[in-house]
Amino acid sequence: MVWVDLVTVAALLQYLVFGTLVSRARGKYGVKAPSTTGNDMFERYYRVQMNTLELLVVLIPALWMASTYWSPGWMSGIGAVYLVGRIIYLKAYTRPPAKRGLGYGLSLIPVVVLLLAALAGLVLEGMR
């Protein structure tokens, strides 16, 4: 389960880094708290952070549940794809955001796979 822990810590650290980027963007683009609008570039960084939070809420429990039924190494590998997807998403969204699809897909698909793996494991365990 060490790999599951590692992916979990990495996902949480990634979220904190994204929060730091939002804070920097707030200062750079002059968006005073508590405002979340006012500059297009600031809003892009903010949306990356919020979208990451929306997925993180599902990723972590799905990763842990799936890892109780299936190989923790494989489940962690799927979680690692999410981490890469988030980086691609950040880079794409803070440029022309229309090109963010690859990063979003590489973030969402692993979350869905982990959630379905957790559900399948639970159902199979319940049938025994």
C-alpha cells in the first residue's frame, strides 16, 4: 500500500501547489480576495485549482477502495495517470484553454476507472 500512500500524498501536494499558483496569480493580476473574477489569467488558474478539488474528492476514496480489492500497484499506476493529467491540464488551461481536453481526459478517466474498480470489487466481495 506504500504506492497508494505515495499517490495520495502526491495528489494532495499537487493540489497545494495549484493553490500556491492561484495565490501568485492573485497578486500578479491584481485580483484582491475574496474576489474570484476580474482577470482572465487569474480565473484560469483558479478554475484549474477548483476543478482539481472537484476530482480529488472522488479520486482519493476511489483509489483507496479500489486498492483494497485489486492490486495496489496497478491502482496506484492508474492514480499516477491522474497526476500527469492534472499537470497537462494546468499547462493547457493556462494557455489557450480550448486545448485542455487531453489533460482533462487523463484526469477524469483514471478517477472513473478507480471508482468502477472499487464498485466491482465491492460487488464481487459481496457475492462471496
